Amino acid sequence: MKTTAKDVMATSFKTLRPDSPISEALEIFKTSKLDGKTIFGIMVTDKGGSIEGMISMYDVLLFLLPKHVKIWGNISDIEIEGIIDRIAGKLKNLFVGDIMTPKVISVTPDTHLMMVLDIMIKKHVRRLPVVSNGEAVGMVYISDLFNHLLERA
Amino acid sequence: MGKDTLTELKVRHAMRKQLIVLGPDDTIDCCIQYLIKYKVNAILAGRYGEKPLGVVSKTDIMGAWYSELPLSTPVEMIMNSPPLFCRPDDTLDSALNTMKSNKIYRLYALEEGSNAVIGAIAYPDIVGLLYHYCSHCDQGLFNKRKEMEQDRVKRYKVHEIMTKKVESCQEDIALESVVEILSASRFGAILIVDNDNYPRGVISKTDITLCYRHGQDLSVPAKTIMSSPVALCYEQNPVESAIKSMIIEDLHRLFVIPENRQAVSGVISLTDAARLRSGSCHACISSRIRVDKN
């Protein structure tokens, strides 16, 4: 039997708008657990549900990282405690759309699981949005895909 | 030509290798997103593997907004062409001289024998190298061994290298006027003051590009979009500690006040710090230092 994206995708997921404040994304990362696991990537959609991009933990961390980090090795007293709160002032004028990854690869519910895996490995992504008729309908997480394959070992 | 700490050092020792290149057809909207996401002040436009066609800076983006160009305009329409290049084995001194004589803030490094861009160098990258130098020097302000003994080294103070002319405007001025002032200025940000000349906030070119992207109205007062509080330091602070603050807090500039906390007397930026072309204490002076005047 052909196994496709729709067999492993999570259909319960949160989305954000491009003009949502970054604080909203941080709140979802902090508190939301879907299907019993913490999420690290949130789809960004327009009002019609079409994907505009994705904001991930990586995008936020990239922004937190000071520009001249390469010389941080010389500074021993960097205070990591509360770094997100300290950076919040810089984030307050930013929208999700300003730091999200805009060009997102997606699959359809009928994409074969091995094709999904191939994209994940080649593109180094851990989650792929599933789009049907231009609308986001689910998300395939690499951990779910792995567990799905383990159960069929 | 005097000898300084940068003598013998090459562009490849300080250049950043992370490069973002936009296609000439990519939009201004896309360009702003990349400028913000990757915290850069300019982006190359061209095609990977080919010699870039131009460079788009935050100043160009401000000009586009002021000219009422839509965000969907291709960057090709507003880019500066051609970008200025250097080679990885050029000396840092020659790169700094090229930047100074052309009044530009960055150079792109082309691979030896090809047209492929492999790095970018800007003033803050050179400050990074100088800071690295200071932190490994026995006379370094933050050197652990120094903590145990009295600091007898004469250090460069902020007031010695700061820029004394500070552009400022009132907090109720329209954003459109701020854009006009910043477009004509060589500074990346303007100080916003209240009626008593007290510093209330800062509007940088980054803030303005964000306003453009967010569809902000150019008629709003400056105070509605300024960043506050103002990042300050004292005139008598050692340059090395000001550089450390800027690096850790990810700031390009600190406004300077006298010890008695009156009005702002100057501004120190990573660009000013790069002009030292040497370590930030007088221990360098005997053999190496050469302060590059404005």
C-alpha cells in the first residue's frame, strides 16, 4: 500500500500571520505542545490559509545571535540568563514576516513518504508543510515519519 | 606611511564569509527582509557564481520609500552599480583607504583569479580584529591578569575618537523629515530629543526600512517609531569598554554624554573605532599606532 504525507502529517497545528508580533511566536514556542511534543516551527499563512513562509526556532536564534559573534570567544562575562528578555526590546518593532523564512518547500497530501524523506534529507529540514489546493492542511515532522517507519520495521 | 596594528594583515583575516545575494528581479520587500534577518546594511544583487551587478543599501531603500516606489519594485531599479571590490590578499590598510577615499562602508572580496565573491569587509569587521588583538594583549583592559593590579596604562577615551557633530531632531517632527535628514547624512541614525534637548530615542536607517515594509505613514511623528531608551556611554569611558558594549549589545553606535549628564556631546560608532587602526590603549603608541583622522 502506498504511504503518503497524509498518513503521517499532524493535522492540528498553529499558524501565524506575517504581521503577527514576534512575541506571539515566542509564546507559542514556549507554551504550546501539539501531539505531546514541543514545536519548533510554525507556518505563516495569509487570511486565506495560503503559506507565506515559516518561522522556526532557527530564525529566532539567528536574530538573537549578535552580529559580531566570531569575536565572542574573547569575552568571558556574557550573560546568557535572560538574553531573550533583553533582546525583546529589539524584537518589539518586528513582525513575524520580517524574520520568517519566506521560500518554503511544501508537499501535497499525496506525496510519497520516501519523497518527503528525500526532501527532508537533501534540504536539511525537519518539518514540511502539507498543502492542498493552495491551503495548508498539515505538517509532516521528521520524528513522526521516523516513528511511522519504526512501527513498520 | 606609519606602521599600525593592521599592517601586514590581509582582507581575508577579517572578512565575513556569509554572503547573501539577491537576484536583480527580487523585490525591495524581499531585500528589506534579508537586511533585517541577516543584520546587514547592504546586499549584493546578481547571480551566484557571476560577478555581482550592484549593491543595495539601507540608504537606497530609504530613497525608494521617499520616492514612493512600491515594495514590489525590483532591486535592479534602485541598486548602486557596480559594487567596489577588493581581493582577499589585499592589505587591510589598502581596503580601509579604498573605503575612505570612495566614502563607502564596505568592500566585497573577489576570489583570486575569478569573479566569484567570497567575502565582505566592513568597518565593524576590522573592529572585531582589533578587539581580538586587545583581548590577547597583556595590556588589554579585560585581561584577567590586569584585574589583580592597578591599571597604569593610558587608554584611549571615548571623547578622543568620538564624532562630535551629532544630528538630532525633535520628537514631534514628521517621519518624512527624518528620512530627508538621514538621506543627506553620512550617519546611520539620528538622535531624537525633547524640548529640553534631552535624548529620548534614536531612529536608524534600519527602523526606517522596517517602517517602509510595514506600510507606515510618513506623516507620523518621530516619537512613534523611535527606539528608546538611547544607548549611552560617558566621554571618559575607555574605548575598549565602549567597543565591548557595542559588540555584546549588538549596537552600531553609542551616544556620548559628559560625566555630569548634560546634553549629548558626541557619538561613537564601530566605524569610529575602526579608524584607530590599532589597539585601544597608548601601549600601542610607541611602535604602531596611527589614528586615522576624519
